[in-house]
Amino acid sequence: MTIAREGLPYVAGAAGVAVLLFALALNRRSWPLWLLALALIVAALGVSYAFRGEVR
């Protein structure tokens, strides 16, 4: 699946924040941060699905 250029900042932003939250959750051993990071991963996947490009 290819992602349209317009959606790359949104996908990268959500995935980047999720990675930071995963690192923070590991450091603090916090389940709510794990769940928030997981929700952001799901949001990044949803945004990437919304901005999917056409295969030529």
C-alpha cells in the first residue's frame, strides 16, 4: 500500500508520538501510557488507510 504525500506528515507525526509514548511507558512502567500509545498506533494506521494512494 502506498501513502499519498499529503498524508505523510500526519502518519509520521502520530507514529513518532506513539514511539515516544512507548519509550516513556517503558521508563515509567505505566499501563495508561501503553494504552495511549497503542491508540495512537491505531490512529496512525487509520490515517494511513485514509490517505492511501492509487497503485499505478
